[in-house]
Amino acid sequence: MRIEVRLFAILRERAGTPSLELELPVEATVADALRSLSQLETLRGVLERLPVQLAVNRDYAEPETVLQAHDELALIPPVSGGSASDGRQPRAALHVRITEEPLSLDDLARAVGDSRAGAIVAFQGVTREVERLDYEAYVEMARERIERIMRECIATHGLCAAAVEHRIGSVELGEPSVIVAVSAPHRSEAFDGAREAIDRLKAEAPIWKREHEADGAKRWAPGAEPSP
């Protein structure tokens, strides 16, 4: 059977066309179509690292959606200035959590393990100099903003997977308050992706901290106006 594939933005530029026809077996799925597309010279590699949403006949679809002859399959890359809002995961693994529970560096390093990855880089920020930090967050907005940051880092640096966890509540001296872990085919991509992720998270996510000194003094840590 034959279907039409619509391409947009970076995918359209890479393929050199806004649409193409694809020949598939009867009862093929969206995942089968993606595998066929990834074999095209112009799209090879980009579909493995770019988070895309999938739509069949203008309705969002999942990889297991069965295709019919003459269906229109659209591959939708991340929109400028926004992020997916329907909870679907990008093709690269992404994990974001804001929690009151202690964080585990080992767990996040395992979460970004990938057979394509030759490098895993993890960063953890720990409480220092003060007795403890109390973190407060606009949780819903912070989670959405961090997810957007990480999707953009995945696309920019060609990451295989990315994971972020951030504490709220009290974090004692020496304990991690945030962990970022990423994996990539090469170490330079992993280092660059992890650095951009933590730098942007600190600048953009609506999370605040109050410092508690051993003598009982406490103050809100100074910060910068969040980036839009």
C-alpha cells in the first residue's frame, strides 16, 4: 500500500521536499513507516535524535497505530518556543521529576543508558556551606519548562536520552538538590548537552531556595528574573 508522508521545518529541509510517498506492506504501523523513512539518505540519523510528534490524517497517533492505504502521516518536529502538551514522549528517552524524595545519581545514570550511547554525563548540585536549603517550586510550570529545555537539548546536541530530577522541600548539607544526566554517541555532545541543560534549568525553571544557617539565620537566595 502507498501512504503520503508530510514533513515540516528541519525535516522538510533535510529531505528537500515537503512530502513524499512511501510504499509499505498491508497493516504496516507508524513505527514501520518511521523505520523505512530512517533508511532514506536524507533523513538517516536525524529521526533517531530529533523528538517528533506523529499524526495520521491530522490526528495525533502512536507508533503502534496501524496505517491504511492513502493515509497521510505527518512528522511534526518541536515547534518554536513551545513543547508538547499532551504527555506523549519524544523518540529519545526523557525523564523529568520534581520530588520531595532523595535523589539517586546511579538511578538517573541508568535511566539514560542507551545502546547508541558512547558517553554518559551526569551533574549533581549539592547543598554547600549552609546547614540546609528549603526548595519551593511552581511544580506544574517547572516540570513543563524543564521538559521543554530537555527536548531542545536532545535536538540540539543529538542526545540519546536525558533525565532530570529536582528536589523540593528541605535538602540537608551535602545532599543533591538536582541531578541532570544525559547520554550521547560521543563525549563532546554529552558534556555540551548536560551543561546547557543545567545552565538553562537554573535560569528558566520557577524554583526558589531559602538558605538556613547553623545559627538559625535564614534568607531567600538571590536570583535572576526567569528567562521567558
